[in-house]
Amino acid sequence: MTEASDSLLGRAERRFLRRIFNGRSVPITADGHPFLTYKEASRYLLSLPPEARERAYSQMKSAVAEGSGSP
């Protein structure tokens, strides 16, 4: 992942993803795909078109808020 592709995710999104995936032992699921690391999640998000990216990011965020993705 390059700096240019990483900038497609905003700073707040990158920080949030790094925080929720830090030391994770239980995967977070979005679009039916389990993610255990920041790199897996960000690589997947960057492969999506903007609308789908926002939807998958929201799914990850709500999984953590609901506690189903808590470490």
C-alpha cells in the first residue's frame, strides 16, 4: 500500500481502523469478510468504490460499537 492509496482513507478513518485492529484476537466482519488486522481491512476498503467503501467502513464501526467486534 502506498502513501497515495492510503490517503484515499481519511486520517480519522485510518486512526480508527488502527485503534480497533490493534491487538485484535476476534475478527471484525464486513461484507461477509472477516478482518483481523489493519492491513487486511484497509487493503479491502481501498479495493472498493467510494460508496461501497463507506458502507463497509460503517459496518466495521457498528460491529465495534455493538460489542460484537470487541477485542
